[in-house]
Amino acid sequence: MPADAPRCPLDATGDELVTIFHRTFQLPRPDGSLPRTFHELEHACLDAVFTVTPPADPALAAGLFARPGQYKALVRFSGGLLPDERLPDARGMAIAVSGIAGEVCEGAPEGRQDFVMVDQPTPAMRDAADALVLFRAIDGHLKPTLGRMLLPGAVMPRGRLRLHYLQMMADTLRNHLKGRDLAGRIYHSVAPFALGAGAMKFQCRPDAAWRNVRGGSFAERLRKAFARGPIGFDFLIQPRQGEHESLDDGIARWTGPFTTVARLELPPQPVEPGRGRDTAFTPWNALAAHRPLGELNRLRRVTYAASAARRGASQT
């Protein structure tokens, strides 16, 4: 594209968000190094095995899910924004599956598929414009707190109540009050991804027989859980039912059924803090068959890459 060609408005939104994130969220640690923009608080980074069992429906058997396979994986559990895990916050699960054959997205490491999820079914923003409204409201309020996430500009910009944002905050508080450990939560993709020629969302669900572990930090509860044996999740995909299910509206929920396509198992192991500090996870570490779709994922490509590059994180 010529240097003087007009830029896509979404590119300008991404550039502004990168500036806001650097200024407000990616502040130096005490040792001078730079953190992640979000999900800086690491609860654990663990080895796992990701075992694929292709679905019976051939329309769903695409990409990674086209054939049986067992792969090494790295799983990181994290807090969304706040530095103290005793406060209500989103909890994230990022899975890096390695050793996969197939074409990858431009710039992605060969053989790797990342699945980045949170314990809420929808994100805090509807689309790119909504994301800009939210983060402009928070911009400049250093050291984010729960109270700052409820600033009038974030909750009611220009006098319009953002009901989906309040619902997200209420869901966060509800999860916090339930006291669920990290291995007993459902984690969601919140955005769409390709499923070959179609589209999907995905989620990780804990074993139905999982017994919650209480007492201590999230890391301590994982240690207690490993004393009982492996920790397991089912990995499920939800195919798009048609054009009426939006790729760009982040808060519009899809209605189709979920199908189990893989099993994630974490064998008993030490839970050591900080192991994943210098590793980057991004939705754009993906097979071409599972390329990220929609406005929010396009913004994530810009913002995740900028955050990782600025802090010198490795994607391999």
C-alpha cells in the first residue's frame, strides 16, 4: 500500500488503543521491566496434554480437529487486570498447543495454536468503537482499580448506559463470590475464529465431577488439586449457525450447540510462580484454518503484538 494511501479506520483505532495501553496499563515493574498490558497477574503456568478426538460431523472436522492427535501444551492461568487476586476480576486461561502440522497465520510460529479465553462468555465491549469509548474513559487513571473501572465515562459515556458492561462487571463479582478455584471454571473464547470455511467460538469446561478446592491463593488451591490427581477439561467448539450470528458484535451470543473435540489434561506437577512471565500468548498464533475473525480480533492482533514487542516476550 502506498505510504500516502488512506488507512483503514480500524487501524487508527488500534494505534490509539496501543498508545492508551502503553500509557495507562503497561507501566514498568519495580525492576524496570515491562509487564503485559492485561493478564499480568500469573496464577500458574503448567504443562498439559491436548488430545484431539475429531467430531463425527465432517463439517466440524477442520484444521486441528480434522484428525486424532495428542499434543504438548502450555497452560497459563491469570488475572485480567487487577494486581490483587483477592479482588473481583476476570480470570484467564491461555493454552499454547505445539507440534501441529498445517499452514499458520502470517507471522505466527510454525506448529503452534493458541487458545486465549476468559471465564466470561462475552467481552466488556461490543465492537471496536465501543472498545475505544471504554479505554478512553479509563486512560490516564494509573494503577487500575475496581473503582476506576466504574468511572462514569466507562459506564455511561455521553449519557448512554452501557448495560453489557455492567452485566460483565456483575458476572465478575458473581464468580468471585462463588469462590470457584481455577480448575472449576468455564473459560470462553469471547470472539469468533475460523473453522475451515466456517466459523466457531470455543470454550473449556471442567470435568463434571470436579470438586471445588477452597482456602489459600489460586496457586495453593491448584497444588491441593494436584494432590488428588490430574486436572482435566473438555474443549468444545460452537459452530456459527448462519449470517445472522455476528462476527463483529462481541456481546451478541451465538445459539448453536457445543461439540466436544478435545481433552485437556494437566498432570500433577509443581506450581511455580512466574514461569510464564516472558511468554506471549495471542489469538493470532493460529493455524490458518482457525484464523481469528471479526473487529475485536483485528484489534487484538495490533495490541497483543505491541504489548509483547515492547516487553520483549517470546512467542515460541
